[in-house]
Amino acid sequence: MSLLPTFSLLGSGPTVLLLHDADSDHLGFAPQLETLAEAGYRAVAWDMPGYGRSAPIEPYAFKGLAQRCLLLLDALRCHEATLVGHGFGAMLALELALRVPLRVRRLVLCAGGPALDAAAGAAWVAPRLQALDQGLDMARLAERVVARDAGSAALPEGLQLARHALGRVHAATYRRALQALTGFTRQAPDLVRLHLPTLLIGGEQDRCTPPEALLALAHVLPDARAVLLPGVGHWPQLEDPEGFEGALLEFLALPSRRPH
């Protein structure tokens, strides 16, 4: 089995690597692939190790996941990419940027990042692990999770895609990803070193990464701005794709502050 993660690619131009959440797979950014390609970018949405047809890793932790990201960037002959991470993928984007800052052009962190405290992290993970422990299949688990954590103004088609993507995840991989999520150790002393243009996008009704967590992260990162979408929960890019993509494209069009 190839160690290279599977991925979807559309367009040409500067590379934007889309890193999905534990609750999803590459389909979690399906609407943005076409939007970014039309805007002149090479959009790449990967399947995290163990998701889709991507080979798993052992141990399942952020170090190994970051190494697989680098493997993909090398295979794409991409020296520098913008990372767009959702949920778990936002944590992975931070990990990668801390390990190889010269390979990262900009960061977009969507509904994810370090939890405010251990209790907040557990509140994200516990209901999902509980559903697994109750023996729910992934389709029923997806129904429960999306109903719980979506916003009141979410686009119905977006929620349908969120349920479909989560329902396809292997239960064993999902459990390992949730367990890895609680092991994310990057905190303020690490994050203040990230002098990268960063956009934080969240939902005002997100229970997993609530607005106060996103705003706290914006204060820690040296060059960050935050956008909160009204009526949106944990899947901003699917619940309000128009609002999400407007903020994303505006951010990507800003002049670079670092020479190539």
C-alpha cells in the first residue's frame, strides 16, 4: 500500500491544501475545490491517513500526520502552500506550520485549534466517543453529531454533505482520530512563534470550537484575524459556503508579506 495519501485536485496556480476534520473526509471541502480552482488556485483536498483509501499510520498522532502532509506536498512538487484546516485539520495545520514554517504561505483555521482547557476539549470529544461506545454505526452517529453541532441557519444541502462524509469514515479510524485530538499539545508559547498571515473562521453557534476559543487563538497568533459567521455551527464551509468562501478568497488575495 502506498504511503502517499489519496487526494482530490482541481485547478492550477498557488497550492491550497485542504485538511478535513476528524468528522469528515475530503468531501468536507468539496464545494471549495471548484471555487478555488475557478479563482486561480490549485486546490488539493486530502484524505487523512486511515480515511478513504489513505494508508493508516501508527501511532496515530500529529507528528506522523504532519509527515504525511509533507509527503503529499513533496509529491505535488509544492514548495509552499496555504493550509486550510477544519477542526482536527486546523490543529494539524498548526502542527505542520510549527514544524516547517517555510513550507507554509498562509494559514486558514476553520472551527478548530487548541481547546480553551481540558474540559472544553472533552466536551468536543466525549459525545462522539460515547456514540461509538453505544455501538452506533457511522451513519447513525453522523445523524446525531451533525444534528447536535450544526447551527440554526445551516444550509440543508451542506448538512446533508456533512452527514454523508462522516458516515463514510471507518469507525476504528474515527476513534483513533478522536483520541489523538485530545493529545494536541501546542499552546501559546509555541503559537506565538507563528508569524504567518492567519485567518480564523468560525460559527457563532459552534459548540466544538466556540467563538471565545477562536478569539482567544486570534489574540495569541501574531498575525491573525477572525471572522464569525452568524447562525453557523461546526461546519462553516458547508453550512454557509458563500460566507466562508467570501472571507477565504478575500484573505488569499491579500498581498504576501514574505518574499518567495
